[in-house]
Amino acid sequence: MNIKKPADSSTAQEQWQMLYKTILHAGANVEFIEPVPNLPDMVFTANSGITYKNKVWVANFSAMQRQNESDLAPTSRTPH
């Protein structure tokens, strides 16, 4: 992330809509989480943890700007 080179919000929105529709079309569920101030990397959820047999193993981030994300993750859930 470089705050001097912000993302193009129009392009980002178009890309998100395409990804969202593709995931739904594939039959998967999409769950939304509320954004948290000062945690800009929450959009990168692919490496936040894994779910297996109704348990979630949450990542222990080494990057300082991501460490508080771990506290916000659920500890168990029913996969969809």
C-alpha cells in the first residue's frame, strides 16, 4: 500500500462487483464484515485464517498494521 498512490475507486468497485458475482455464480456464500478504522488491510481476507470442521484457525499476523485484525476474527463458525 502506498498512500501517495491511491487506488482508483471506480476500477476497484468494478473489480469487486465482478468478483462478487463470480463467487455467487459458483455457488459460494459471501459474508460481509464491517470495516474497522485504522485497519485498511482487512480487505485482504484470503489469508486471515482457515476453516476446517466447524473450527477457525485465525492468522497470527507479523505485520504490525494487520495484528489487530486477529482479535476481530470469529473463533468458530459453521462453514457454508
